[in-house]
Amino acid sequence: MESGSCSGPVLLDSTSCLQGRDYHININDPGSSVVVLSIHGGRIEAKTSQIAQALADRYSWSHYGFQGHGQAACLDGLSNYRRLHITSSHFDETNAIALVASRSHSVAIHGYSSRRGYPTGTICVGGRNSAQRAAFIDYIEQNRSVFGEYELIPVDATKAGTGESCDGLSGRSRRNIVNKNASGMGLQIELHKTMRYDLVDPEPEYDALRELFYGAVHHAIANG
């Protein structure tokens, strides 16, 4: 969820980037008190849409997804990330704002760049809900031994110092859409690209990772 080159009004009012061609908005709302967000889905932050949808489906939670797959006229030589990445603090699509505001809990799934150089298992845990951050981290630390491909390292991104793991990924801004629920406090999860691909890999060797990650989010919501 690192800084992008556009903001909500710029993109959504654009005549070159069109909904239905360059990006899609998907909403699945069973009326749950929890909404899962993937506002950088599609080709923006790979696999975040699938992870968020799987999480929502597993627990019958609501889901809002913005999926970018821009065509040449929209991208103008840029990547989907550079052109269609709307920062969380600028994401103001009307349906998203209304859905989040009507729910007591919200969790956002993001992906950080592998160029940061963090170990594959690093999970940056942010958002304004400190109880949910702590519950997520505790669950991972208590149960991570069930997955042996690599070590899972949950980091409270709100406490990261300059140059440390998860620096700049705190998700604490009140303008961040994940914090615009009824309580004013949400949970933000940032994942390494490899872990994102592993979470959606159907091979049985990743079943433990899925159980661990989705279980941690559920535990956080239930205890925050």
C-alpha cells in the first residue's frame, strides 16, 4: 500500500480510465457487521482480491473490491500500480465509504512491494484498532509452528521506526478508509507477494497457511 500516483477524485472522474474496462468494483454484502476491503485488487497488488474474497466467504462477511486491469489508453505507459493505485487515505468511492461507515468492523488486505526486502513471512499489521492488532499478532505467534515453509513474522506497523520493517505502513490515518467504520478503528494487513500467492495456491501444502492466516483475522475481529 505504498504511495501511488493518483487519488480517488482524479481516477474516478477520469475520461481515460473507465469503470467496466480499466477497473471493476465488486460488492458482496450479506449484511454482516464486518466488511473486508481489497481496494488495490486485480493487477495493482496481486492476489489481494482473492484473499479478501476468500476471507469474506469463509466467515460470511461483506466484501468490497476494487480491481484494476487498465488498458493502454488508461495506463499511458504506466503500470497498473502506478496508474490505478488510489491510496487508502484518498479512496473515496461512494459505495465503499457508505458500506464501511455502516459496519462496526473493517479489515483491509494489502500487499507491500518485495523491493522492501523483508523476509517472506513478514506481516505488517496496522490500522487504528489496537486490540485487533494485538489479537492478530498473538494468534500468529502462538500458532505459526503449524506452517513450516517459512517463518511468519507479524509486526505491529504502528510501532515501526524509520528504516525498520513495516515503516510507513501503519494505516493509522483517520482518513484511511479502513478506519472509517462506525467505531473509527479498523485493521490493516500488508502481505509479501510470495505469501499472497501462497494463500491462493490450492496445493495442500498451503492449507495450514490459510487456516492460520484466516483464523488470525477472525480471532482479531472477535477480540477487538
